[in-house]
Amino acid sequence: MDDGGKRKGWVCLFVIAGMAGLLTGCWSGAAIEDRNLDIGVAFDLVEPGGDEVKQKPIGSTPEKPIIQRTVQFALPQSGGSSGGSESSGAPKTYFNLEQTGESILEIIREVNLRANSSAGFHLKSIIISSKLLEKFPMHDLLDFLLADNDVRLSPQVFISTGKAADALRTTTVPDQIPAISLRDILKNRNKTARLVKPMTLAKIIGPLRNESSFVLPNVLTANKQVKIAGAGIIKGGSQTYGGYLTEKEVEGLQWLRGEVKGGIVKCKPSPGNQPIQYEVLSANSKIKAMLRKGKLSFRVSITTSGRLSESYRSVQDKGNPGLVHEIEKETAKEIQALAQGTVDRMHHLHVEVAGFGNALRLQNTKKWREVKPQWDEEFGNIPIRIEAKVRLVDQGASTMSAE
Amino acid sequence: MELDKKNERLTTGQALFLFIGSMMGSELMTLPREVAQTGKVPDVWISIIISGLFYAFISWIMVKLAECYPQQTFYEFIQRLIGSWAGKAIGLLLVIYFLVFAGFELRSVNEVTSFLLLEGTPTWAISSVFLWLSLYMCAGGLFAIGKMCQVVVPIFLCALTVICLIGLFLFDSNYLRPVLSEGAMPVIRTLRTTLFSFSGHECLLFILYQMEKPREGRKVVGYGIGITLFFYVASVIVSIGAFSVKGVVTRTWPFVDVIRGVELSFLFLERLESLLLSIWIMQVFITFSICYYLAALGVSKVLRLPIAAALFILLPLVFLLSLLPKGISDLFAVGQLLGLVSFLFFSIASVLLLLIAKARSWRHG
């Protein structure tokens, strides 16, 4: 009995010792300061004759367009110390690495020769230049990112009409990491109507495989500042760059889609007066497809409710029903004009991203099948009527405008 | 059977979780892609519901059949029903079926783990932990597995619910509408896949005799099929709602990609895939163990061996079987084949055997 107990004790000891050996650490572990955390990536087209050409890989055929990939690494070891007072010598919190090649995987393998390899992808932002998208379809560029096991499907995708890599070089607020601050800008959608619905890699899969057109937020860099300015369109069939929407057109697009989460509309109730700011609280839109004698037409009804936030007018009761009505009507007109502007632009670009096709698909599947193959062209000939209805529900905390 | 001697019986809850555990294994992660591939329309979930109803019926027949022989497993009463030799032959074929099933689960877990969780960890390391732990558990008999199921399966169901809720961040109802836009034909065509996705339900034939209250077998079937059906439909709807039908077809593990597509900045963990995949591995461990145990049970009943010996004999076989598929597409083909066998054999066999059993009892008065 005693002997058996002793033996049990020894067995226990061995088991515990073995466990301790196994549990002390993950075998494939790597110290965090040794890791390159790649948090952003930008794709650009190398212009022939530009200064990047000297980086050109040896043995590449000159006809093939060359991709330049810029990867942004966060440097974990310097992140903590950047708060020091010796600002002149403050270490950078990130590092950009550039490499050119003809395919994404080729570039990645090449980078392995130049830096200690990146441990995995921790991407937050992907920026693709519009020039590159003219040459390469979206699915080719994203193919590797969508298939690799280290890449999550959560990074945000941007387009850039300028140089994509520039967006990884500057931040508006100094000392932030560009790739991360860029992603965080998208969280402001409830404050402005000029940000399109963000697209993560996961959300792109749908339109990519269904060959439908979609928009991506456009990043621009100017005067060492980064800005989301307008949006870029990816054309459905070819998945290449289809054109640019200005900030106003983005606003119109958001109204058409009923996706405005916040922001303001500037309107002038009576000529000669100061403008009034209408702050959007909620917005909705309905697209109705109508088929009469084989002729297709759309009716968009936009409804919104909001608040009168700021008016530079002489002392006046903001709750005055006559004035409220006037403001509602003027705001509706303004919204209508914005939406119409976007429709005109889409007609001009021969591309449709506002969900008209989807509305037709849901409401009249038979007709949709008929027009689907040449939808982007067909769309230009379809008359569209836009109605907007505004309800002013709130005057903010002060009922009188300030003197 | 020495180890089963202790008069331990499964409670109704344990039997229910055993039943669910044997159905929802590695299937769930790939189901959305498989049905989208055959159906090519978003309405494939209707087809899953139809198959679910069909299996509710088949399982009910199995319960009826098992009720005729309350103290015996399928391996024993099939010998009484169709003769000793034929029964033994079918028993051995079933052993092979369960072995392949176990090997399939083992390999699936290896594929997913080495792709998403532990890149670089050798196959033998993952498999050996799996195999030895399972052997230890199975040596405790069905009761031990039932108790384990009671712990693991509810956790797994919670994890599934979390995945479905995460999926709502990506969800776009436009990908699912309009319902039945191409008519009913694609839904019927998809039955080809969905009818094969309930493999594992056959474990009913082997667990009912161990239940405390065998009368409650019907309850087990109702809740078991209901819960499984709910999560199958949810997984398909969530995946298609996130990636669209054409998108789902291109994703190897669509249900895992739903988790990978979302970053939850408001939680203490931004990325839940490691956590949820670990829970999923526990679930596959359950499915694997049930198959492994049923195979060993077959060997022990047919060849009259103690079950521990049978478990040790089968252990290397399962490991070798798991190494056989050359690549991931081979593996998925094995999964389809298992579904087909399960559908054909167990549906037909249980109906036929029930008829024979009824005819006999009628003849004997």
C-alpha cells in the first residue's frame, strides 16, 4: 500500500515535469520585438521612365506593367518610447518598405531577401492606386490577399487617385501610424456624409465574384496631410477603375443609397439670406423600378429627418412653423440636386453604383435578366425621378439663433 | 465489455448531446460552400430544411427499430434479424465506414489547424494528441463520451451562436433575395448535397440501448435534428449573406472566413477565430471519438474481443486512414462519399430492418 503510494508520487512528478516542459511556451513562438507587424500595404503602378525604374527587377519584360508594393511595418520596440521629451530624436513608429515586381507573390518573396521576413499579416489598410487598377483588374490584385492564410479578411480597402504609397507616408496628426489612422478616419461616418460605406476585404468578395460595380473611399495626400476625398469606382464586368466621384457626388450617392449616417446639408431658404445648416439625424431611400410598355424608369424617394443646428441669421424664432416649412423645402431641393448630380455623373461614366440594378433585380427579376449583360450601358438611357422629403424635428438646445 | 459493466446509463441530455455531437463535426465549416456549389442560388437553405425533415423521419424509424431490441446495439440485433453471417459481414462493413469517418474528421482537423492555427506544427503532433486522448476517453465507454459531450457540445453551440452574430456585421440581405427567383428546381437539385450532410445521425442505433429512459429516444431525435438543422441553416444563411453565393463558392472554409472578416474593436479580443476554432476542435474531437468508439464497438461485438483491445487495434488504422487523402479536394470527396453511404445505407437499412422486425414479432404473435 505504502509502496504503491510512493510509486504514484513518482508518476505524478514525471507527468508534472513533462507538462511543465510542454507548457512553458509555444514552440513556434517569436518574441514580439522581433516581429515585423505589417499593418498597411499600398499598390502602385510603376510609370515607365519614372525614377522608380532603377529599382526594376532584372530579367523582366519591358511590356509588362510593373507593380510597386509598399508595406508599412509598425515597429513595436519604439512604440513605447516615442513619448519622450527629446522630440528631435524621437524614433519613428513605423517603417515603409518598397519593392517592385510583376506579381504580388513575387514581390513578397523578393522582400524576404531584403529584410528579416515578416511574421504574418496584421493588415489594417490596403490602398490601391487608380492607375494600377486601369491595368490590372481588382481580382488579380487581391487574389493573393484573399487566398493567404495569414491575411484576415478584415482590412479596409482604399483607392487612391494619387500615388497610393504617399498615403502611407504622412498623417494629419503627427506621430500616428498612417495605416491605422487611415482606417480610423472611416469611423467618422456618423459625422459626415462624404465618406462612402467602407469596404473590407470580406465585403469586396461579393461584388468581386458577382461582377457588380462598387465604390471605394479615395485617399489623397496634399501638403503633408491625408484626406479621404471622394470615391473611386470599380467597374463591375472588368473589375477595373471606372472613374472618380467628387465629395459632392459622394454625398449624392449616399442619399440615393439611403446610407447617410450624419453630416450636414447647407441650404439657403430665401435668396439673399445667410445659409442654414441642416444636420442629418436619419435618412432613408427607396428605389422603385417601374415598367410601362416595356420602358423602364426609376423613382427614388428619399426621406430624412434632422435638426437645425447652425444658422447665421438675425434673431428669429427657429421654431416658427413658416420658417421650418421653408427650410424643409429648401433642404429637400438641395438633397435632390445632390442626388441628381450623382445620377448625371454615373450616366456620364457609364457605370451604376447606387443600387438601381439591385432594386430592379428584387422587383422585376425577369426584366433584370434581360438588361443585366449590358446594364452599365443600358442605365444611361433610363429616366430617373428623385423626390426628397425632409422633416425638421429638432432645433438643438437653443430655440433662438444667436445674435 | 468489462469496462461497460458498471451500470452507468446515459441521461436524456447526454444522449441528446451525443446525437448532436456526432452530426455536427467538420461538416459545418464547409457546408455553405458545398451547397452553394450544387445549388448556385441563395435558396439552398430551403433544401437543408427539407433534408432535415427527412432525417427526422429516418431517425424516428431508427428509434422504433432500437425499441424492438432494448438491450442490444445495432451490431447485435442485425445478426438476429438477418442471420449471423450476413449480420457479421454488415457489421464489419460498418466498422470500416466508422473508421473512414474517424479518419476524415482527424484529417479535417489537421488541415484546418495547420492552415489557420498552428502553421508548421507537424501532422503527427496534432494527430497523436487527438488519438491518445480519444483512446483514453473511449476506454471509459459510451458513458464517458456522453459526459464529455455534455460539457463540450453546449460550449460549441454557444460558439456557433457567436459566429452567427459576428456574421451580422457582414450580412447583406440582398445576397439572399429574392427567394426562389429561379423556381424550385435548384432547391431540389441541392438535395443531392444536403441529404448527405447529416451523416452521423446513425449513432442513434448504437446509443439508445444505453439510455436511462429509452422511451425518451423520440425527444432526443426531435431536439437533436432541430438544433442541428437550425445551425446548418444559420451557417448557410450567414455565409451567403456575407459573401454572396458566387463568393461562398470561392472560399474553402466559408464559415471560418465569416469570423476572419470582422475585427471587433470593442471587445477585449479583436480577433475571435483562434478562440472559436479551438472550441470547434473540441467538437471535432467529440465527433471523431464517437466514430472511433463505434468502430471499436463493432470489432468487439463481431469478433468478441474486449473493447479496450479493439480500440488499440484500430488506433494505427485510423491514423493511416487520415493520411490517405492526397490533398484537400480528396478530403472533401471523402466527406461527400461518407454522406452518400450514410444516406443510402442507413435510410434503406433502417426502414427494411424495421419491417423485418415488425413482421417477425407479428408472426410470433
